[in-house]
Amino acid sequence: MIVNCNPAPTGTVCRRQQPAALAARAIPAAVGGLISLLAYGIIIYAMASAPLGAVSALPETSVLFAAVLGYLFLGETLTLRIIAACAVIVAGTLIMG
């Protein structure tokens, strides 16, 4: 049996988990890590091969993708404040690029 502890705002939460439960989450965690590594590599490549001014704002647009994916797949609401913030990010990216 493995004890899994996670920090939480009210203290540390510990749960006992069977190794099979951890193994079931290992593959999605590894895939997510590889995708993050690939995304970082693509940004480093873009910064090395393109004008830095045009590329430097692109990593900050990940917030836009998070908002859209949260709306589409997690059922989160897009308030006027969130839409306005996304519009400011898009405008800034277009101005810099």
C-alpha cells in the first residue's frame, strides 16, 4: 500500500492507494509530461529561428487555450470579464507580432 500526500489550503491531505490505482494514472501523467516537454521545445525552437518580437508573446496565449478548452470540455462559464481579458491578450499578441 502506498500513501499519497498532497498539499491543500487547509493542510496536507493523505490517502492510501493501491499500486494498481497509481499505475492506472502513470500513463496519462507520462503523456502529459511528454506533451509539455514537446511544447516547450517548440517554443525554444521558434525563439531561435524567428524574430524574437514576434515569438515572445506566443507562450502567454496558453491562457486563451485553457479558457476555450475549459469551456468546451469542463463546462466552465466564460464571463464578460474572461472574454475581455482574452480579447486584450489577442490584441497584445497582434500588436507585438
